[in-house]
Amino acid sequence: MQYRRLGRTEISVAPLGLGAWAMGGSVQTWGNVDDRESIAAIHMALDLGINLIDTAPFYGLGHSESVVGKALQGRRSAAVIATKCGAPIADHADGQPRRCLKRDSILRECDQSLRRLQTEWIDLYQCHWPDPDTPLRETMGALTHLFVMGAIRAIGLSNFSCEQLRGALEFGPVHAVQLPFSMIQTRAANDLIPFCHEHHIAVLACSPLARGLLTGKFSLEDSFEDLRSKDPDFTGNRFHRNLRLVDSLRAVAAEHDKSVAQLALSWVAGYPGITAALFGAKRPSQVVENAAAGGWTLPPQDRERIDALLGGGAHDL
């Protein structure tokens, strides 16, 4: 894989990254999860050159971070660990986190994450969600302090708007932004991705497979009892429309002897302004399947065909 620079840092990442949400999830969220398979999946990712591992305390109330920490024992130098702050585990009530980006809370969360991850530093530390009750000056001050002290190597923001990003930049550096982006969810192409490109901020695209919808494995007969049961993309007319899109994509994928998932990942990873596409996995076989998108570039004419299917033209930065 050809590695890419993470914003203005000296960190390099593969165009695909491994998301560890499912590794910490409950059965109700992501189905059955086996820690041994999760650890094997992380090892497989590293073996295939995928070095960015994205996790968060929110994923299983610290369990995902603990699994990542166990998996990276003896292999820490091969990985770029990205985790998050802003939803303190102690403040979760009925599974719903309270957002908090106050200085003391961020510093405490960082210490807890370092212990669970069994590491002396975090490569990319991201605010998971904005906190409307805490001034950006205070939040960025805490992150900049951790950056200067060497506890973190880069500062990131997740789920922030352009206006919030602009405000954060007044008080410190932002090296990466994480946002949802896929063939089905392209809104960021209109504002966030161009903004990050203008300010030399790396973009990490989460949900590039739209919670599995773009794997091509679902049909109208499928029903869902996990997170997807409340996702409008998996219900009603939108589900029908999305499945029609997937059927159209099969022909493009087949021409290159690729799966729909590999096509969808390659489309996101190769989109102008995207640094890495983060796919989720619970077992090694899923990593192997998705990693095959990393060494393949979708031809321009096929990107145009897909843009036509999506109902819009290509976006050039």
C-alpha cells in the first residue's frame, strides 16, 4: 500500500484503516463478538499493511480499547492508534454518554485510555463529539497541552461542523477530522472535505460501507435487530433504493473481479481529499476481504459511472 501523510504531521497511514467499534460492542449492537477473533483481526490488518487502528472509550465502555491494547503488545511500533475523548465512561447512563470536553475530563480520559491501550502515547487523539457546554478554547487548550507533553502525537475532531472546526483552529492545531462518508452518505463532499483540504487537515472517512449496506450481502428479505434496526437507510423506501444502487454497483465490481465492498472502499479511499477509509471488522476474514481494496485504484471512467448512479458529478478539489 502507498501510505499517506496525516495532515501536517509526520505520521503516515495506509489508505484503509481498521475501525474497532464492533470489537467492543454488545450483542445488541453488533451481534456476537469474540475477543480472540478481534485480536486476530488486528494482527491480520497489521500483517497486510493496515496500520491505523481507530477505537474509542465509548465502544464497549473501554472494552474496545482494552482489546486493541492486548493485540498490540509486542507490535506497538507497527500501529497508529487513534482513540477519542468527550464521552467519559463514568458519565454513561442507560447506555447514553454525556458529552464533556472540559480540560480536567479530557486529561483524565487520556490517562485512562493510555492504561487500557497499554501504551505510553496515543498517535491521534480525537474529540468524539462537540460539547456545546464547554468553550472551544478550553477543549483545544487541553488537547494542545497533551500534544506538547508528548502524550498524543496529533489532534483530531470527529462529528464537528465547518463552523466548529473554524472555531477550534483559532485555539490550536487540528491535524485530522473524522466524518461519515460513503456512496450513500456524501454530504461531507459539499463542505467538510473541501474545508479540510484548504486547511491541510487529514480526513478519516468512517462508515464507508454504510454499516454493511454496501457489502452487497443484504436483500429485501433481511431484517435487523441491532443498530441498523433504527437506521432509516435500512428501512422502507430508502432501503429499497439503496439495494437497487448496490445491484447496479455489482456490474461495475464484477468487471474488475472485485466485490461490491471492495469497490465501495476503493471509491471512498480514492476520493479527492480523503486520507483513509475506516472499515469495521470482527474477524480476520473480514479484514482480508476489505484489505483487497487497498492496493487497487478505481479507473476514472468507472468513478464517472458511479457518480452517475449516485445522481451527481465528480467533486474535484
